[in-house]
Amino acid sequence: MKNYLFPSLLVVLILSLLGCQQNATKTENEKTTEDAAGFIEPESSDWVKYNKAVTKYMYYRTQAVVNNDIHLLWSHYPDLENNYDFKKGINVEKDEVESLNENFQLIDANYSIESHERMKVKTINDDEVIVLVHGGIGYLRDDFEESGGELLIEIILKRKNNEWIVVKTDEYTQPEYKEWLKKKNR
């Protein structure tokens, strides 16, 4: 009996340990899952950093719209005041402030960074990344109707003083959005 007990316990122990190992194949596949434009889902630790930077940007963006004051955003992200291009969707936050405050009074805002899909990242170098956000923004008007909708935007972040800062935004225009959908559905 003693001759069978020890080897049996040893086999059970080895099988238990093998069952606890992480599946390396899954992790490797997750790292290589890249969309057509080169964006991937960030590692958990990186996601936290990028999410904080994007959340901060979205907060100041929505506050600028609700308060009808683009300087609330630009005071935190002065680079967004430059290189404006409406046709390409570059740094167009001022247009959102003006257009949404043209015909009604806004009283509140909500945003969801990942309401349509998880945030994705393309690394340019150690100090610059592009974050792809496919979420949404909703604004509450003083008549309690809502305005807003889907948001597909590339947010360019640069590391400055060990903090990720928004230096440029590129919202997908209607033609860019349609092209993005075609590529995504292939």
C-alpha cells in the first residue's frame, strides 16, 4: 500500500500544478491581435495610464461644452488650440462647443470611453501613443432632452514630466468612419 500511496500523491500534485499554469498561447495571441490600422488593446497597467489621460481629456472637453467656454479645455491642453482642420476632424473641440450651444442651453454631460468597444492603442515611440476611443458623449439640455452620440476619435498622447498629455485629437469624419467600418467588417 505504501508503495502506491507516495507515487499517487506525487502524480496528483504534479497534475494540480500543471492545471494552475497560465495558458501562454492565449497571452501570445492577445498581444498580436491588431486591427488593420495597427491598434491593439493595451496591457492592463498601460490601460490604467491611458484611461486616466483620456478620462481627464473627456472631462475638460465636456465641461467646455456645458459651460460654453473652450478655454476650460485649452487651459489644460494648449496644443489643441493649434492645427485646427474641420475637414479632417483635427482638434475640432471648439466646433462642438459652438454648435451645441447655438440653439439650446446645456446643463450636464456624460461620456463613456468604451461604450462601443474597448480602448485600443498604437505606440509611436516610448513617449508617444495614439489612443483609439470608440465611445459616446451625451449632453442634457435645459428642456431635459438629450444631444450627443457616438464618438470615434484618435487621441494623441505624449509623455511630459512622466504624465501622458493630450497633444492632438483626430475625430473620424463621416467618410473616415464609413471606411473604418468597412475595414473592421472584413
